[in-house]
Amino acid sequence: VWRGLGARVVAAEPQPDCLRVLRLLYGRADGVTIVPDAVGAAPGRAELALSTATPTVSSLSRGWIESVATDSSFARVRWDRSVEVAVTTLDDLIAAHGVPAFCKIDVEGFEADVLAGLTRALPALSFEYIPSAHEAGLESLRLVERLGATAGGYEYNYSPIETMRFAAGRWLDATTLERQLERIRPRGRSGDVYARLRRA
């Protein structure tokens, strides 16, 4: 999608199987940089829990894995192995590649850690929200609010999983978004929270 819009893409992917696919599809593509690292609060090393059958739900967050264990949509998921991976930060990625116009954070429960490694407001970003890990989603929202406080503030919208559409007809403040997430929480429908800096 982003390449079709003419964007330059920097993709951080530590999961070995997913990394292989990315390199196969985009390793020689113009305008695509693949970084074989996880992203977190500080540079270093970390254990990535892997699911052989469902590799896209690999996670650095043991707490998140425990939270979603009771979620019916994860009933068949087993994290059956792990691998040590290098960890970088959003600040370090920005230093190397520039400030992104948009940053998608989809890290299976590690969103708050990723945001903790960012010290500046970005023009726009998104992070995943899963009702069974509600508090983790709210922590991510608080971190984004803190980042935006020095740059005019963020406004928000929400897109239910796989719909590719915003649920709200207008952009919301953080308090209204939090109420919206509380309403959809019992339905167990995950999705993505989008944030953009308010226009002056």
C-alpha cells in the first residue's frame, strides 16, 4: 500500500520466518529498507516468543501472551519456541532513516515498550488494540498523549480489524477514544488506534 503511494518504507522485523518473506518479496525493492531488529524501549537483546503455526503473533511481551491466553481468537495459538533478537529504538531508527510521515506499530503487546523508545511526536502513527489486553492499549494511548503534548496534541480514530475503515465519523480526543474502546471491549473486537497531530 505505502509503496503504491510512492512512500519510502523502513520495516523493522525480528521474526526469522517473517523476515525471510520480507527479504524475498522486498529485499531488492527500491525505497524499502528492512531492519532485522525488534523495536523497544532501549537498545539491546531480548527473547522473542515464537508461534510456529501462527508466526505473525510472535511477541516480546510475556505479560501480553498471558493476557490473550483467555481470548477465544487466540485459542489455537501456542508459543512453542523462542529466539534471542537484537532490539533497537524508534529514536535510533529515526536517527538512521529520518522522521517518518507515518509509523505503524504492530508488535503483539509490546506497543508501550516501543513508544517508550520514542522521545518526539511523529506526524501520525497507529498501534494495535486488543480488548483482552485493554490496559496495555490504554498505556500506549497515554504514552502517545504525552508525546503529543509538546507538539499541539493528537487526535484519534479507530479501525476494527481488517475493515480498513475508521469507526468514528470524526477524529476524537483521547478521553472520547478511551470511552469508545470501553464500549467495544465486551465485543472482543481488536483493531488499530490511529493518531495524528492536530492541525494548527
